[in-house]
Amino acid sequence: MGYSYFFSRTGRWQHLLELFTAGNILALVLALAQAQAWQHLTFGSLMQHVLFINWVLLCFAAIAEYCEARLSPLGLKLSLILGFLLLQAIVLCTTAGLNILMHFGQNFSLSGLSAAAAFDRAGMNLSYGLLLGALCFRYLYLREQWGRKQHSELNARIQAMQARIHPHFLFNSLNSVISLISIDPDKAEQMLLNLSRLFRASFQELKLVSLQEEIELSQRYLDIEQLRLGARLQVEWKLLNPELHPQVKIPLLTLQPLVENSIFHGVEKILTKSTISILIEILQNQVNIVITNPYAQDKTALRQGHGIAVENVKQRLAAYYGASAAFQTFAGNGMFTTVVQYRYK
């Protein structure tokens, strides 16, 4: 896995909140150590430590987020070393900046400002920076290891689920190919090509792909099912903002399993002509995917049980987008609707 957990997720509020909470606890400890007793601790002294540490953390998080593209490809150790040096540089610059502002506020001029005055208390503040760095980067290292472990476990679970999904589809598709070979060899060849592309994608490592790639993969799958089901299957695509599809990312095999689920639990259970509607829109950095299909009334419990494909998609979205991802299903009036929403960078 080539990503750095922290430098790809610094901007997420959950992790920032954890860092700022730990930073404020450190500020309290430092202020108390300086006062040497609770009764000597003043509000002004406490706020000086709190504001200083929170400012350093905020600057660090903003710069790390801005430099994400350059830091992410680096190894974990090198990323942490550079981050530690960046933190100390912020502490030093903040100290010098505050001293210069205080000198200007007292004299309304920078004349007479010496290097010693500009870097007054720099040694003490850098020692605070060392403590803050040790606290933060221990936290970041543990977060990184936890993230890698979660990613590995998730990938293993998804691969196991995929192995359970494919057999019935493969069996049906191969039967269709066999029946087409003597009737329409060209269609049989195209079906095998689509099948090959679909299974090649399913064996890849869990990763992000463009929304356009995922749509094309789903269309290949639907081409296979169209040949097998014929006029029973009708598909309506409603693609809004298609010019953004190459830029927007989505976990590989997110849309296709949901479409497969709609066919397996919807179209295949109904002998009459059925229509699957797929709406994909992008509004204010949010991707909305709505899939609607008919379902047999007596199969409601099965669909509400959130089958393998549904759990597959939910885990993929949670791995990359956390709490910003939403997954909902609705059943009523003979129609089943699946709604997927997530925010992309």
C-alpha cells in the first residue's frame, strides 16, 4: 500500500479533533509545570500555551494538506521525519514572529531589534515543539499502522466476498456464450471479451478509479446480461455532469455489484419486461448514485437483508470516505431503490 495515512487524511475533522485534543492536554500540562501548582496557575498563562500550541498544529495541518501530493508518495519514515522538521520550523517562525510583533507594538518601529530579541525564548519553545512532535508523531505512527491493518483486513474480506459473488454470474454467462457460438459467433466473442474485462477488474487490488472507468465497466456487465436476458432487461442511464466523470474517483467495483444485485434480485425474479434506472449526478463535490429496479413482493426480506454485494460496496465506501459516505435502500410500490452518496476531494 503506497499511501501515507496521515498525509492523505489530515483535513478530516475527526483526526484533527483528536490532535487538537491531545495538544490542549499538553498545553495544560506545560502551563501547570510552569506554575508548579494548581493555585499558581493563571488563566492568562494557560491561554498562552493553548493558543501557541493550537496555532502550531493548525499551521502544520494546513501545510501538510497543501503538500499532500508531494508527501504521499514518500515512505512513512521519511514523511514523519520531514513532518517533524516542519513542526519545529513552524515553532521557530512563530516564536520569531511573536517577538517581532511585540517589539513593534512597544516601539512602533523595528529599529533596535536584534537577533537575540527576535529569537528570545526560542530554545524553550523548541523544547515544547519536541514534546509536541513526540506526542503528535507517535499518534500519527499508530494511526498509520492501524490504517494499514484495517486496509489489509478490508481487502481480504472483499476478495472473499467477491469469490462468493462471481460463480452464479460466471455459470450463466458461459451458458449464454455456448448457446451463441453456433448462432452468432460475433456476439459470443464480444461477450467473452466483456467477461474477461470484468473479471480482470475483479481480481485487481482495492483501489480508486475514475467514475468514467466504473461506468464503462458496469456497461460491459450490462451488455453481457442484455444478451442473456434479451428484451426482459431495459436500462435507462441518466448521467449528469459527464464532463466531470474522468476527474471524480470511486472505489473499483462499486457501481457494478449494485447493478448486478438489481438484476439478480429484481429482473431475474420477474418474467415480464423490467427497467433498471441508473442516475449519477455530481453536485458541489458530492457524488449521488441512485439505482431503481422492480422487485418481487415476496423477495423484499431478501433485499432488505443487505446481501453480499451491498456489504461489499458499503465497506469500500467506508474505507475511503468514512462518515461522509451514505448508503440507503428503499422498497415500496414494487420498486427497490438504492442510494449511494459520498464527497470527493
